[in-house]
Amino acid sequence: MKSLLLASAALALATLLSGCAPKDDSGTAAVRASLKQVLPGLKDDAVRPSAVPGLYEVQDGSNFGYATADGKYLIEGDLVNLQTGESITENHRKADRLQQLAALGEQNMIVYKPEGRTKHVVTVFTDIDCPYCRKLHSQMAEYNAEGIEIRYLSYPRTGPNSASFKKAEEVWCADDRKAALTAAKAGQPVTDSKPGDGAQCASLVRREWDMGNDFGLRGTPLLVLDDGSLVNGYLPPAALLQRIDAPDQPSVNPRSG
């Protein structure tokens, strides 16, 4: 598990998951106090009772562990209900991702909605220069025709202070983000961007980049489905619809850049 000192993704999760785990009890404070002796930066939100009596869930972004009631031992990994097959930990990750996306808000995304009924909403972390990101964008009309709404977040793979990061800031600071994104993905300059006029749009790119890292992004595009599950890589429109509607059936393997 990465350092548990970075527990920002756990904010408000206890409320969001109130139906998934027992309510807080007096033992939680004792576990927190014990863990803070070795992890002084640990936030209260990062520790909560788990579904297993005597174990307490500890979260750092998408990483989870389970501490004993005396706070002496920490088990890294996912908690699974062997009777039902439910991955309790993964369900918590899914809920946390959706909570973070809701907090970010669609006004900070670039959204392509179907003309007809929206069947599914897929949030995509995209990179301007990623070949498979460009391929996905070139098929936007086909995704929309399948009833899939695509919501873009920015994830410049090369990180802050790179050429790709600057391109992303130009797109997100443009008056017409859709036109700017299409131009940038085609290798054309963005002409209506004013990133120097204020730090809000530039900081938004960094916020979305940080979120992608927190979600465990391994390559672009990263797709967040409407149940909070992840697809690491590109899928053609029909294959993506199949993955959403029939996740247990064999499908095309995603590809990333």
C-alpha cells in the first residue's frame, strides 16, 4: 500500500457508503489513535468500521487495508465476501470514484451527449497526443449513436510542465472547449485560449490529472463507467456498449497509449 498519509480521497465517503458498512463505534477512535502513532498524518475519514467485526477499513485513495482493533496489524488487499462473491472493497472504490466525479461537476468536463436517449455515461481521462485517445475521439458520433454520453477529463501523460500539459491547459482555457479539443487532437493550434488570464482552468487540469493518478490510471484513455468501474484503455463503440451491458461476457481487450 502507498503511504496512508494521503487520504484525501476518503472525504465524505463514510456518508456515501453508509449502507455498506456498520456505523461508527467507540472502537474506531481507538484504532485511529493507535494508527496515528505510526502514521501521524492519517485523517479521521481514512478509518472506518468494516463489514468484518474486529477489522477496520483504512483507505488511501484507491488503496485499501484492514487494521485489527488494537491498531497493531494492517492487512493489505481487498475484502471479499466468499459466500456471495462480492468484492466489498472494490464496491467502495467504485462509490468513491463516482463521489469524486460528482464533486468535480460536469461544468469542468467536456461533454458529448447523444441526440436521443442517454443509456450510459462514461467519463474518459484523455491525453491530447495519445493515439488511442485520438481514435476514440474520432468515433464520437458512433459512441453517441449507441446512447453513450462521453465526458472528458484531462490527463496529460507526461505530467506537469510538459508540452502535453500545456496543450491540455490551452484546451481547458478555450472559449469553445469542444472545438479546441478536436483541433488539438488533430495536431492543430488552439486559437481562442487564454490560459494566462487566470489560474482556474490551468489548476483544473492539474486537479483532473491528480484524480487520474488517484484512480490508479495505468494508461490513456482511462474509462470510468457509470457504475464506477474502470476500463484501462480504448474500446470501440460496440465493444464498450457490450462491456457495460454484459460485463461478464468475453469482449475486445482495451488498448491504451
